[in-house]
Amino acid sequence: MSDSTLHGSCLCETVQFEISPPFQRMVHCHCSRCRKGSGTGRATNLLVAPEQLQWLAGEDAIARYDLPTAMSFGKWFCRNCGSPLPRLTRSGKMVVVPAGALDQAPPIAPSDHIFWDSRAAWDNDSGGLPTHTEYPDTW
């Protein structure tokens, strides 16, 4: 993995952050919640430990939405431009970093498709990556 810290920001650049290595996993999630939350056919996220995230600017501009009917789904976003931002899971065990919020390409590529059976009907190519009905047991 890379030794370089990655920087990210929202569209208006009010919120800025960095994540430090090691970068363990990057996945495509096809669940209906991620599709709605991203407005796309899937959400591509890096998963890191909480201590790997540091807010550099604009932390007070972050809004949080926790889906009341979900055990752990939520979304953090910039109050000004609406861009998705890294979020601490409700358990506090991991940070979900939207790959599109990064200012440079991460040193890893997506390794898996999760919630594959929930994918949009028009999103049917796995690109050869492993697919999982839910979270893999090995996580």
C-alpha cells in the first residue's frame, strides 16, 4: 500500500480532509440506500479506521443524516454544496470515505462488489471483481 496521505474535499471546497494510510479496502456498494444516497448505480467507498481521518477545514459545514429505519446507514454531506463526505459509522468502528470526494486517485482499486443482488437492473457488469449478496464473511 502507499505511504502517502490522501486529501479530499467537497465541491465548493469548504470542507477539506485527509486520510492516512494504510488503505485496506475499497468497494463498490450496490445497496438501494447507497444508490439513493449517491444518485448513481453504486457508491464506491474506501473503508478506513477512525484515527486515519483528519478534518482540515469546514468541519462545522458538515450535515449528517441517519436513516431512521436503518441500523447503521447514514450520510454526511456539505451544507453548502451537498457533496458526500466521509462519515463515521454509528458503531464508531470505521469511516466510509466516498471515493469521489478524494482529490487524487487512491493507491488501491476496488476489490469487491457488495449487495450485488440489489444492483440497478441497468448495472450488470462486475468487471471481473468478486460479487457478494451482503458483506463478505471475511470482513
